[in-house]
Amino acid sequence: MKTTIIPTIRAEHLVKLMKLPNDYDILYPLGNKEGQRFFPDDEVYVRLPDSVKEIDWRVVVVHSGQSGPSKGLVELQMVLSVLARTKATVEVFFSYFPYSMQDHASNPGETNAAEDLVSKLCNYYKVKRIYAIDAHFFGRDWVEKYPITNVSAVEVLKKAAQAKYPDAVFLAPDAGSQRRANLKGTQKKRKNSFDICIECDDDFKNVVKGKVVGVVDDLVETGGTVSKFADECKKFGATDVIALISHGVLVSGIKRLLTVYSSLYLTNSIKREDSNVDVSGLILDAIVKG
């Protein structure tokens, strides 16, 4: 089946790096009469080429949920609205899934924003499959209800790190990261809304002593948890610490990690100046396998 890839504006950097098979093509959204994708009042403008009306094959929309997660979702839904008026079979690939940390409702006045978005894509826009790189919600019970494929960047990150640190041991800083990456690590406990502590057992202490430790996490915002993890590794005898991160959500957090870790391996799932691990091939492989 022929496949057309449509990137939203925050994912164009990834699609431009792809080496497509012969039966694949790319359809870029157009600008307004000034060639812009946003109006002066910052509202989103979406127009696909008129040829989209002829599409009756598979379309994969590639979207990065940062930067500008809310505005990005408006763009994504406008693209899907256009495609809903065609005969296309539509899938969505999130290089970074926005609102993925809001993956459960802790209080009666909250909502599971991640599931709400997934449900809307599947039930309203009739998206047949959703792909996401290291989605923060991966492993939650509700995920099993939907056609979601989690695509892990961990092995790509580890391969990049092992080129310089072949004997590194790889650990995860909290239970969520351990669940998503299938790695061992420490336990994070929250003292209050602002402070956390890291708890280590004897096994952890024995693993890190005399080793280069690669800390694997799905994302960095402020960098607080991953920085505390580095402190614990050093305290218990690690010779060096390096960071492997799938998503650089906040630039301030990235800068913080660069002051704490000897090396940072960061994918380009979000377009960041410090990204040094390309996942465009990983994305294309997942799309081709379907």
C-alpha cells in the first residue's frame, strides 16, 4: 500500500532526514498568503495541497508535541479534520507525546489528559493507530484499550553512548523510568510538591561502584530528579555519570544536565540545539513495519 507522510511544523526536521522507500512520499502543509503557518494573532493556519482530496491510501501524520504543545495540538487536529474528509487510512506518530505526564487523575477535579487525547484521536478522528516514542504513560493499564505502539529510543541511545563508554552500566532514576525502559534503578519519593529524595538499596550501591553509569530517562524538564540521581551514583563510587534522554522538554533542564553529567545523549524527537542522537530512522522503521 502506498504511504504518505505528513509532518506538522514541529516534526518537519525529522521527516526531512528520512530516506523513504519507493512507495512512500511526503506531503508538506502549505502556508497562508504570506507563506506563514500562523496568523499575526498567533492562530494556527493549516492548508494541505488540493491533491489531498484524491488520497485513498495510508497517511501517517508525524507530530512533535514540543515546543508549544497546545498550539501544536490545534494544528494536528486541523490536519486530521482535513484528512477525515478523504478516504485515507490515517495513523499518527508522536515523536514526543504532549500531555503524556498527565496520564491519570489524582483528584476528582482532574482529568486524564493523555487518555482523553488518545480517545479523541481514535474515536472522533478515526485514527487507526498511534505510535509514540517512549511515551510517559507507557505501561498504564488504560493504554491497553487503544491501538498504541510504543517505540523505544533506549537502544539507539545506548548504542550512541557505548561508542564512547563501552563498559557503562545503564540504570533508571525512578519507578516510571524503570517500567518504561525495563531497567533497574533507585526509588524516588516526594517530600512535598517541590522536593524529592532518592532511596538506594545495597544492590544499587554494588552495581554503581567503580562503574561509568548511564542514567536513562524518558524526558527532562527541570532536570531535578536526574541530577539527584547523579549525586547518588557519585556518592556510592561511580567513576563517571552520563545521561541518556529521549525527550528534551525544557531547555533549562537540558542546560542543567550539561553541568552535572560528563556527557548527554539526547534524541531529536524535539528540535533542540543540544540533540545529538537522530531518531528519524527509528520513526520510519516503525511506520514501515506498521
